[in-house]
Amino acid sequence: MDSNKKYWKGLEELNKTPEFVEKNKHEFAEPIPIEEVLSGGGLSSKTPRRDFLKALGFGVGAVTLAACQKVPVHKSIPYLIKPEEITPGVANYYSSTYDGSAILVKTREGRPIKVEGNPNDLLSKGGLSAQAQASVLELYDTSRIKDPQQNGGDSSWASVDAFVKSELAAIAASGKTISLVTSTIHSPSTQAVIADFILKYPTAKHVSYDAVSYTGIIKANQNSFGKAVLPHYNFDKADIIVSFAADFLGTWISSEEFTRQYVQNRNNKSLEAKKMSRHIQFESGMSLTGTNADVRIAIKPSEEGVALVNLYNALSGTTLPGSRKLTTANADKAIILVATELKAAKGKALVVCGSNDVATQVLVNAINSLLGSYGTTIDLDNPSRQYAGNDGEIVDFIAQAKSGQVGAVLFLDANPAYDYHSAAAVKDALKNVRLKVSFSDHADETTALCNIIAPNHHYLESWGDDSSIEGYYTIMQPTINPVNNTRQAEQSLLVWSDNAVKDYYTYVRNNWNNNLLAKGGLSGQAGWETLLQTGFVLTAPVAAGTYTFNLDLNAVAQTVLNQSAKLAEGNKVELQVYQSVAMRDGKRANNPWLQELPDPVSKVTWDNYAAMALEDIKKLGLEEFEVVTIEANGYTVSLPVLAQPGQAPGTVSVAVGYGRTAAGLVGNNVGKNAFPFLSFRNGTFQTTATANLKGTGDIFPLSQTQTHHSFEGRNVIREATFTEYKKDAAAGSGNDGEKEKMFDLWENTNEDHIHARPVYDWVMAIDLNACTGCGACIVACSAENNIPVVGKEEVGRRREMHWIRIDRYYSFEQNGGAKVDNRSGKVTQEKEIAKLEDFSNVSVVHQPMLCQHCDHAPCETVCPVLATVHSSEGLNQMAYNRCVGTRYCANNCPYKVRRFNWFNYWNDSRFDNYLNNEHTQLVLNPDVTTRFRGVMEKCSMCVQRIQAGKLQAKIEKRPLKDGEVKVACQQTCSANAIVFGNRNDPNSEVSKALKSERTYYVLEELNVKPGIGYQVKVRNTSSELQA
Amino acid sequence: MASHNESIIREPLMTGKDITYAKITNDILLPVENKPNKAWWIGFTVSSLGALLWVVSISYTFWFGLGAWGLNKTVGWAWDITGFVWWVGIGHAGTLISAVLLIFRQNWRNSINRSAEAMTIFAVICAATYIVAHMGRPWLFYFTLPLPNQYGSLWVNWNSALMMDVFAISTYFSVSLLFWYTGLLPDIASIRDRATGLRRRIYSILSFGWTGSLKTWQRFETVSLILAGISTPLVLSVHTIVSFDFATSLVPGWHTTIFPPYFVAGAIFSGFAMVQTLLLVTRKVLGLENYITMFHVESMNKIILLTGSIVGVAYITEFFIAWYSGVEYEQYAFINRATGPYWWAYWSMMSCNVISPQLFWSKTLRTSIKFSWFLSIIVNIGMWFERFVIIVTSLHRDYIPSSWAMFYPTWVDVSVFIGSIGLFFTMFLLFVRVLPSVAIAEVKLLLKTSSEQAKKKLINENHLDPAEVEYYKESLTKFDSIDTADYEKV
């Protein structure tokens, strides 16, 4: 229906007033000042209030709408085509090998983040050294060489290959030598590649040398038994171990394996069987092994030979010509007593010596032969391949290079410009070499002298294999695509020698298919796949034969005694050069985790130093950390002095591995180089020398993580002797029948009532008798828990961040006017120690210290914001996001295990050379958050691993099994000193360990109810030897 | 009204001749109503430079993190909490003077309470800055407040002494501020009445419309008394709770039940010393000798002597208990205080806090202005060392010897502390310029009863026991603001 209604807007329209009619002609009722605006006048015109409000309204509205756009989201991009085996958030493990040990590499989303021991590894059964733990960080080192280099500039592989091949051909044609200088290579495939290379270039020669050499032992065995091998030692078969300066728990040959073996006769299990080996150490500087010895006798390097001669005399009943008494009556007497004990333990005794002198090692062979060690504690038939370098070869190479006989040199894993005793000679010699190639993945001291750098892969990017012990073959497989434009050295050698096999992976497979798989009873593709899962093959060992030494020793004794006499000549100090546990030969100097790992004995980080006896320091009027100049073998170095209890008076010890000048951002100029102190004598490098020592008056503070070294008689350390232990298993533990009887003010402090832990109660047991103090756990923990590296200066301010530390305490036998304390019967108090006259008779104890996860945690009650609370599984947890950083918890922690983020270590330019860059941060464990500055942190008992284990069990619908979850420190411990598990399960390993009579809790009298039980340190001391 | 006159044997609380109500107002408002003198400018320049140093060093800390300070894994608190407790302690005299002495009707407080209360407020501000600054993440300081949040049951920890501290300090600050401001109202009104222009408008607003009627005065008195009643327990509670920061922990040397009374005594001790430090200078510079007299100085010195002795007894008791407890850690902590690496801090504390105040047994010394000032500084230093000794020497060697460490302050630690003193003095100097530093109204109460002038009039009236008059005259000899020659003829 049509409507004739008319709508009008106003009376004006209805009435059609003339004004309205006029206005209605235009589109807008009021004129719009467009012209004005466009002509520019509009801008200066006044804005009416209404317009202003309109504009304001529009503006606010528009801005509001614009602001409604979504915040940009940083997306994690999912895999377009997901690799079959990768599930984001779930770690993959690949078996591989590190330095001959079978390992497992943990990768997350395609990047390796942690190295873990393979539990079936022949050497350390799942334990790993600090070096192996730290090696993963080097993959992400920004100072690695990213491209091949020719004459100092970046190049391409094609041009490098063309150049090297033409040069090699020319050199081979000219008949000059092509030297392949390497450190020991114990990879069968690499050895085969080198052999092929030599086949192609007949003038090629393989020069194998080790910065820290065992040539002395190899040559001595050649000499004594006709076998030029490094024997495989069995410390587990020895009831008596006598070591002359061999740091077999720290650095000597195969320290992780030896640690495992050694502890087998000293741990709780062995003690419960009333069995404990006795370990006697004769040495100058205090080594990690020395700290673990039952009896340690400090002798000068010059007395080592004399002592060995005397020991031989005492054992054999003869007297070698020229034998003389030791200068200290104590040591002299000790040798006789040691001989008696050794004789009594014939067939179960082992004498080892750290010397690299052939004559000395021949003498040791003679002694071991007398003791029937061959075939029992020493195995010459399944020898170790860990070190096969020959010192003479490198010396010869340098001489030949100097004389111009060498046309080309290829350095693989060798850095003679740093670790050869005369860098000048190396430089000089290399001037006469036409082609110098380095495979180093870092610009090091030697690459600086080379015209070609063909950077090698990191071992986590490589295919390969290893054989550390005869009959034990491990496989190395890559866990990541090469990060840089590098190429495996073996591949380069294959290319340069025009090998029929084009790539090294095929080469390795062929080698295994043809030679090695069969040794493990494997074959074909299936065998190869099995190998990649198990990680190794092992042939049944050959029965170790007995060997008898029957050569004339007169000349040997003469040499040894003459050398000793020469060392003791004049009124000088005797210098001993050693490897530190953290830095070893310095190849890993650019690794901040290792630089920050405190030395197990001195607790010094980021430096080497001159370790001297307290008596000498007093005598020479030196101050703590005073810089001294040490001059020996024509080389002078300035190092700060460290007062080392147990150091033989008249000696000074300096660690090698420091003073790198081209290691990278981290390792450059840390400490001073001690390799030039070595000398070449009788075919081997000697590590001792006579030195002149002078104070300079300058002070160079060392950064120690522990500066108070005595335990003040406090019962945080509890010890007993083996004799006492045999009488009473609870000896020294303080458990006198009323174990853990506590009195409480509150009636209902029934534990279940306060903290119900219905399923799990995570606790730990640490056997002080098993822990050697090596510190591998510290690095493992850093890798697992993303612990920042803080650098020398911050460590010096006592701000290292390690969640686990190893406390090391010295105590002394009574002498002088010092008083012993009642509990330990030793001199343990600072002010009493000051009264001692003789500091050499020192006992050492190592105590791993980490958050004790107290059930009555004092940190929890004082936090104003409840940032640290107790879990229903007995863990003391940190809520980082809630922490405001009052540090009250750290103050109130009696164990001082809490660590505060003083700076933003992950994003602060001052920490740039450690982990603070995006590339290196790829090593971070994504399951653990990095902590912001101002936040407290501490050991979480690897709560991420507990969670992962529980989840796995839940998925598989089964209860969590004991031992399924291993915390990082426990996992890497070759000594198995740390046991972790559920206390609610009476059959768990940890429950059993905690039931031991030796168990005590540190500071249990505070009633904080710590969750970590320690087991009393037991020493198999001998009162006669110590007197 | 002779019946309201005070006994002649009491010393006068106000000196000077021809004092009238108007003169009192004029005298006290002199600095407020005139341009500042040279001494003020010098003081203000130095203090503001100090305050600037505080701004710089605090900013540096916030920018780089707490690592800028010398703290470490073993010593988690050092100059920060030392400074905090020191300032809170200083703040204590104000409340004691204003509240406790009011309840006990100690009229001599009238001349000093204003400055003492102002000092309290500024000292508590300085202390509060330390609370925030010492946090690792100061931008999250509000986590320490029980604010409702979206995290379910996430609440603050009422067991933590730090939590109680937040409440103790904030309560103390608010009550002190309220008390101080209430007392200021009649005086602000006085300024308002004499001012013109913008000043008049500002002071008019600040005076909350004070009329001065009888009813206003009556209410004023009531409110003062109520606030005094509220404040009195605070005198005891605040430092008790501060002492809980230590006493409720298990650090040897902290875990001590004697801490609450010992801390309260120490706080009053240091507070009076700081009042002395400030007032002896203010009195001279602002010409207030007639209102802050030798009687006040001596009274405060007596309190310093008393509280210093209490503190001394506490120190000795701690040692005795450490020995008596038989706890080796406790024993070591105390032996280490006296003979360890920080022995110098301990003996500085002992000589400044226990030995030196004993000199006040001598009347000559306690009525010497110069000596009193010198000793007040010594006590301030000693009380700083007391907190340093308690905090640093207890922490640096506690249970596990491997973690024993030394604390070395950095330039930032020192600057924050010196800066906080600068901040304090800047605030105080601004205060004396804009508000009366002596409570005008309350001092006026004394004029007719307790002033020297009133007493002289009494003597002149000649109705008094001559022996008592002689006694009175003798007591006047110590006053530096009285010319004893005036009394020779009477």
C-alpha cells in the first residue's frame, strides 16, 4: 500500500522558508572551508571547540582500533616435512665416541646439547670426564674457522683441493718428504686413510707425537719385553697401588677408566666386604691422585729415581750400583715398608710411575715384574692405544724440515707451535717447508704458520671410529649437519690422495664391513644398524700373559741415578711440569666450562700458577699470589705463587695447557705456557728441570672458588680409618645407636603430617670414599642446567654459579706446637695449622656439596614471596618468576649452595666471550630456563629429568623404575659416588645406600633434615708409614 | 598564675630575656620567612651533591644489576642491609621523643620533637630506598605486598621476617608522618597568618583550615594523645621486627633471642645521637639557643649513656650465651668477630658504642657542646659498625668452611651509602627552610611555666626558699645561653 506520508526534518522544511530553500540547493547545509584549507589559510584558522572534540574523538577511536591489531607473535616454525625420528620436545640419543669412550649424544630438535656416557662403555661404564662433557660446547664455538683458508684469506674447497693436490704432486715428484704430523690416532679408519695417503704419496710420512707424552713407557716396554705398547692397567685387581707421580685418577692415560677401577676396591660395597685397597703415592706436587692416597709421601723429582732404585733393591734383595739413601729419612723408611707390603701382596700389587723417562720406566717394569704384576694388574696383550706418539719423531721432523728435506706438512690435531718445547724451532723449521696445511678447526698457534687451513669437522659432525683398547672398537656418527663450511680431515685426505672411495662415510662403512663388524659378530646392513645403536664392538680379550723382566739393570740404575743427581745439582728449586685436571694439554683452552672448572686440588680457575710448599714460601719471604719468575731450560715465565700443602719443599709445580695465544676469545692469554720447560733427553720429553726462582713483589690474584682450606674440626667432614671401620662399621659417622634421633618442640611434627610425599621422596647418597674430587659432575651439571660462566674476575669475587661444587679440605698430622682437634685427631683449625712446622703430611678430603633439599628447609621459611617452596616429592624448588632477589634464602642456607644472578649473564656485553651469543646459546638445554639477573638459583636435582622419567613411565602405564632417572652429576661420575633415587622405595639403591652405617647428614644437628646422606670417608692408613 | 609555675629547682626549658609569644614565633620562623644564609647554602650544596651521587650509584646498580655491589655467594647482604638497619634505627628517636615522652609528660620534648620527627621520616625514607634497592628485581617490589592476583593461591609468606618488615616499616612510616603532620598544623597556620600571596595560599591549604579555636585545640590535643598511644608500641615493634630479619634465621651470630630488646636499645641510642648531630648544628645556625638549651643537650646525652650501656650489656651477653650454649658454630662466630679478619670492625663498634659513651658520666663532657657533637658522630659510626659486624662477620664465616669468604665493598656500595646521607640532609635542609624546625605552639606552652624568664620572675618575687634558689642558680652555670652575671645581684 502506498503511503503518502511525508517526513520532514524541521519546521523550516515543512514551511519551506526561503533560507531553507536557498540552503537546500547545496550538498552541505553549511559551507565547508575546503578552499580555505587548500589555500593554506585553513591551517591558521581557529579550530572551534566542537571540531576539536570531534577530531579528538575520531583520533582516539582510530588509534584504539589500530591498536586492536594482534601483537606480533614470534612463531616457532614447525617442520614442513617432519623428520621421522624428531618429535619437538623429545630428545633423541645417538651413540658415538669421544676419545675412545663410547658415548651417547643427546640431541633436541636436531642439535646436540649434551654428551653422556654409554652405560656399556668398556672404559668407564657410563662415566665421562669433564673434557668429554664440555666438548659439546665447542661445536657452537664462534671462534671456529668457518671456511677453508688459503694464505690467510677465505677460500673454497675446490680451490684448496686444486692447490693442495698440485702442490703435493709437485713435492712428491721432487722427492721431498710429505709429513703428516698428528697427535695419537687410535681410529682404525683414520689410520687406514693415512695408510692410503702414504700409498699414494710414497714420500709421505706419519709423524705421531703427543703434547703430553707416554713415549717413555712404550719404549721401556719395547726395551724390557719387546712390546712397544702402552699397557692396559687394571687398578681393580690391585690391593696395593704405589704410584710415583702418576696422576692416574686425574690425567694419566685413561683416568676415567682408572677411577672406575680404583673405586671398586674402596667404595661402600667393597668396604662392606671388609676389603679396601691401599694406595701409596710418592710425588712432588699435590695431584688429584695424591689427594686420594691413603699415604702420600712428598718427594722431590730428583728423588723419584733414587726411591725407585731403593724400592727395587728392597724387593729384589740386591743392591744396584750407586744406590744411595733418600735425603728425607721419612721417605727412606717408607720405601722399605712399602716394599714389605708390596711383597706380601704379590700378584695383587701395582707400581706405576708418571715419568716419561725410558730408564725410569724400565726400572718400574723390573719392579712390577718382581711383583708378578704382568698378567694380573698389568696387561701387555690387550694394550691401550690411547697414546702412541713418539717424541723422537717430532724432533726428527723439525730437524728435517729445518734442513729443507720436508716439502709439505699436514697438521692434524697437532699444534706444535704451542705445545712443542721450542716454538721458535717449529717456526724456524716451517719457513723451509713449501706446503703447510692445518686441519685445525680453530685458528691456533700452528695455523698461523700454515698457508692452507682445511678446517676439520667437530667430532659431533663426523663419521668415524675409535679403538682405545685392543679389541674395543667404537663408532662415531654425526649428530648434526656441519655448522660451518668445514670438511672432515679424513675426507680431505681422501680427496687429496685421489682415493677410490669418494667419501669418508663409505670409507668407514667399508672398513667396518670388511674388518671390524665381524669382531662383534655382526655383519651387513643389520649389523651396521645394530652397531649404530650399541655404539661399539668388543672382541673377547686375549688372556694377559705374564712377562718377566730379565735384563741387566746396572746401566739403567746408573742412568736414573745420574739424572737424579743432575736434577738436584746446585741450590736451585726443582721444577715439575704437570697436566691440570681441567685443562690437560691445553687443546680445549677455548672452552669456558673447562676454564671455569676449579682445579680439584687448588680450586683455582682461569689460570695456572707456581705451586710451592708453604715452608718455601715462608723461607723466600714470598706473599700469597706474589708473581715469581721461574727460569729453566732457557725459558723464563712469571707466574703467581700458590701455597700448596703437600708440595715437596724445594720444588715448584707448573701446569701445562695454559698461556695459549691463539686459542680463541676465551682461552687467549689465560695463564702462562709451561711447555717450553720440557726438554728432550734420551729420546723422550722430560717434565722435570732445575729452575731459578725469584720473587718480583707484584701480586696477581688467582680466582679460587674456595679460599678457606681447613674444616675447622667441624663434623661436616667425618672420617675413619679402615682399621676402625673393620671394628665398627659406624666408626666416625657419629651414629652411636641413636641414629637420627631428634627432639622437636612441636608434638605433631610427624613428617608425614608436615610434608606428605605420597609417591616419591627424591634423595641422594654420596660416598665420600668413592668421590675422587675430579669435578666432572660440575661440568655435567653446567651443561644440563644452563649454568652461566662468569669469568675470572667474577669468580675472584666469589660469584661462580656452579650448582654443585666439590669442597676440598686439608688436615695435617700433628707436629710443631699445633693442637689436634678431638673429633678427627688431626690438625684442622686455621690457627693451629699456622703453628705447624711441616706441612707435607697432609690428608685431603673431597666433599661434593649441592642443595641438600632439606625437608625443613631454612631457605623456604625466609622468602617473603614464597619463591622457594617444597614439592610433594621432597624437592626444594625455585620459582624463578616469583623471585624478587632479596637473597635471604642464600644467607640462611647453612650449606651455601644458592647462587644469585648478579648480572644478566645471558645478555650482557661484558660476558661476551663465554656463552653470550645466539650461536653458542644453541647448546642450551631447552628443558631448563635461563635465569634473569636478580634471581636466585640452585640445584633442582635435575627436576626436568625427573619429570621426563615420570612422564615416560606414565605413557607406558607402569611405575617409575629405580635407576631410570639419573641426575646429571650422578650420570657422569665414573666412580659412582652419587646415588639418586626414591627413598619411599625401600629397595631402591639410594635407600640401601642410606641405610649404611657409614651414612651421616651434614649439619644434621640443625634439624633442617637434609635429603643428602654422606658416607664417611675411610682411609686405609698405615701408622708405620705415616710416622 | 603562680600555681602553674614549675618548681624552682627544675632547670628552665627555655632561656633568654624578654621572650614573648611573638618573639618565639619570630625566632623560630626566621629561617622560614627569610632568604637562607650562607651556612645553609653551603650545607645544601654539599648535601645535594651527595643526593646526586645517590641517584648516580642507584641508577648504575639498576642498570647493570646487583653485581655492581661487592656482595658474593656467601655474603648476600652487606652495606645494603647495614645501611637499612642503620637508618631505621636512627628513625627511632623521633617516635620515642614525640610519643613516649609525650605520654610521660616530659615537657622538654617540646623543643626537639619537631626536628626529631622530621628526622625520623627522612631516615625511614632512606631505609625504604635500601629495601627496594637491595632487591635483585626491584621492579617487582610489589610482589612483597599481599595483592590479590590471578595466580590462584599465590600469596606472600607471612612466616618470613622480611614480610613482617615490609609491614613494620610502612606502618611506622605512615604513623610517623601522620603524627608529625598533625603536630605541624597549628604552626603551619601561624606561617599562613603571617604570609602573603602564593605562600599564603599554599600554607592555607597545608594548614587544613586551622582556626585556633578552643575546640580545635582540644581536638588537637586529643588526636596527639591518641597518635602517641598508637606510636608507642611502634617504638618497640619496629626494631623488634627488624631484628627478626636476623633472629629468625639460623646463621650463627644472628640466631639470638636477645636481638629484639638489644636492637630497640641500639635504635634509640643511634636515634638520639643523630638528633644530637642535627640539633647542635641547627641550634647554632638558626639561632635557636634559647629553645634548644643545654638542658636538652644534657638530657639527650644521658639517654645516650643509658642506651649505650644497655647495648654494651647486650654485646657481653651475646658472648656469654655463645660460650654457654656450647654450640661450636656460635662460639666460633663470636670469637671470629673479635679476632677474625673483621676484628677491626668489631673493635670499632665496641669502642664507639660501649666505651666512648661512658665518658658522659662526666658532667663537664656531657655539657660540652663540641664534645657532645663529636661523640654523637662517634656513636653514629659505632652503630653503623654494629650492623656491619652483625651482618657481614656473621655471614662471611658460617657453617661450611669451604664457603667462607671476605666481603669487599665496591665504589657503588660506598656511593649508595654516602649518597643516602646526602639525600637525608637534603631533605632535612629543605625541611628547615619551609617548616618550623621547633614546634612553636608547644614551645609557647613552656613560656609561662618553665622558662628562665618565668623562673627569674619568681625569684624576684622573693617568696622562695633561698636554698632552692641557690640550687637553681648553680644549675644555670652550665647553660651557654644564660649570662650568670644577671643572677649575681639577685
